[in-house]
Amino acid sequence: MAHTVYLAGGMRTGWQDQVINAAPDLDYKDPRTHGLRKEKEYTEWDLNAIDESTIMFAFLEADNPSGAGLALEIGYAKAQGKYIIFVCEAQHPHYRYFGMSRMCANRVYDYLEDGVEFLRTFQTFPRDASDPDNYYGRSRD
């Protein structure tokens, strides 16, 4: 059974397509697809999608206006024990305020391409493995 990846991050640039195309053997929960506009409804959808996922791929683009929603999603995923890959572009104007989010992640990268390359390894990593950190090591320390 394939891993399910929740795609957390900005909704304007289509970065999600790059991730999906680079690792097509994984299943995805993509918030762009729900079409919900009411805060209560899309928040519930997002949190349920995180619950149903084994991995979160979070991307804080430099032009993301705040990243507040992303920070909440990362914290929720951490509390649920999800494996978190966080791409945090250093050019983001509030980069220094995302230290806690970076510490919640299992892997942190500065560039989308690097995070995607690592995500691709999960195409061959068994979903039922007990400890992916032991398998891959931790890069944020």
C-alpha cells in the first residue's frame, strides 16, 4: 500500500503539481481539490486529510503572505505522529519565526527540489515501517 501525502502550503503557484509529478506512485491529499470556501469546512477537510495521511509535505514559499495556516497544519501533523518534510525557503520575510515549525519536522530543506527528491524515496519505503527516522536519519539537528 502506498503512502498518502498531505500537501500543505500556498495555493497560488501550483507547486503541488511538481511534487505529484515527481513522485507519482504515492497517494495525495491536495487541499486545492476540495473547493471549499467556508473556514470551518476547509479546516475540517484539511485536518481530516492530515489524519488520513502518513506523510506531510509542507512548503513555505517565499511569497506566501503569512504561513499561519501552514504552521497550524505542521503542529497538528506533529501531534498526530505524521512524518513531516518541510521545505522552508529562507527568503520568506518571516523565516526566523518558523523555527518551531522546522523543529517539528523530520526533514527540513531550503529548496523545493531537495524536498521532492527526498519524498521520492518513500515510493519504495514500506508504509508499515515502524520508524522512518531510524531508516533515513534526521536532517534538522
